[in-house]
Amino acid sequence: MDINRADTQFDNQHSFHGYQWRTQYIKDIPETNTNIAVSYYRYTNDGYFSFNEANTRNWNYNSRQKSEIQFNISQTIFDGVSLYASGSQQDYWGITRKTGISLLGFPVSNGELVTA
């Protein structure tokens, strides 16, 4: 687990403060050539701004992230061929909206060229 603190002050003198908590679980299973990674992010309040958000001056209350969970699973079937699945879901302060994305793929590697 790690914790980040952000203190942001915009040109209009609005100041914001917040913390981000991150917990990760990463597991490599050599017997099945499987990798699993799960990350959970929690923001203590709507005052946490990432570096990118602060530089774009994006301080809309309804777009402040409250939490996020991400997962990635990949398995090598045989040399150069693998399966993967990944996804994430975000929750926001001030609104009931949740967003998410899921992907499933079958990339094939031919030398240095990878297609998905």
C-alpha cells in the first residue's frame, strides 16, 4: 500500500488538498504462465488532483474521482501467443455515475511485431 498527498493551488487562489491510497496485488503463477494484477485506488476527498488534472486546471467537482479498481490477467499459451483480459471501473464524487472498460485480447507476436 502506498499513500500520496496532493496540495494544489490554482491561479484563482482556490486551494485543494487530498490523499490517494493505492493497494495492489500482483501474482505470477509460473506453472500456468499466468500473471494477475489488481489495483485499487481510493481518494479521501474531492481535493486530490493528479499532476495532469492540476495542469489542465480541471477542478470540476463532478469529475473528481472517488475510487478506481483495475485488473489485468494474462496467460502465455505457447511461445509468442497469449490471452489477456483487463478492465477498470471508476466512481466519482458528487454524482452517481460510474464508468468502466473491459478488454479481452489474443495478441500474436511474430519476432518484434505484436498484433492484437
